[in-house]
Amino acid sequence: MAVVTMKDRGDLRIPAEIRHRVGLHDGDRLLVEIRGNEVVLTPLPPKVPLDQLRGKYIDRVREHGPLTKEAVADAVVDAAIARVGERHDR
């Protein structure tokens, strides 16, 4: 546990010990949630370069049609929220 101070633009500095403990690195994305009066930060999975995904989901596209940017963004957020829920079920 640590106490941090929020700067004028809402910036927070997460102490190195906590970053190392949860594996956070420069540029990592965090899901920010409000639970009651608490602000909860949850690391999101790293973005995968699109060239690594080429051809991986062709069967899905053939069955359901092409994905839109909005559908992909929604799916990422839904997966992150589901992951957070799994952590709380433990």
C-alpha cells in the first residue's frame, strides 16, 4: 500500500515497488473504475500488433462478417471488465 498525490492534471505516480510487483511498464494501459468511493486501476493486456493477427480470425469473419473498429474496441473493454470480475470472484 502507498499514498500518492494527484497532480493538477490528474496525473498520479505509481511507486516503483508497486509497478514491479504487478508488472507495470512505461506505456501500459490501465482500466480505471469507480467502485463506491474507490478508484480502482487494473492493468489491461498489451496491444497486439495487427500484423500478428493477420489470418487468425478468418473463420469468424466468414461466419459473422467483418469487424468494425468500434466492435473491436467494445470487445476489448468487455474482456477487461470480465477479467476484473474474475479477480473479485477469487
